[in-house]
Amino acid sequence: MEKENKVKDFFNGVFAEMKRITWPTRKEAVNHTITVIVFILLASLFLGAMDIAIQQLLETFVLKI
């Protein structure tokens, strides 16, 4: 019986917290999504460029292919 009360209290707390959430507007969600996608693309380009540069340096100075 005690376990059932703990589970019930937990879910009552979860639902109470869900009612307090301030959800973003559609415009805010779209803007944040675009920002994340742009950042991921920029980070991917940067990491790809670093990978190519390090590969070239290794081939030139270490591996001497």
C-alpha cells in the first residue's frame, strides 16, 4: 500500500510540474531550431576542415606518403 502511495504522489507531482511549464511559441521554436541547425552545420564544417588539415599535416610530415 505504501508503494502505491509513493507512485501516486510521484505522478501527481509530475502532472503539477507539467502545468507550470511555459511552452515556447511556434515562432520561438522555429527560431531556436534554425539556430541549432546552423550551429551544427558550422561545427561540422569546422571539424571537417580540421580533420582534413590534420590529415594533410600527418601525410606531409609524419607518414611521408
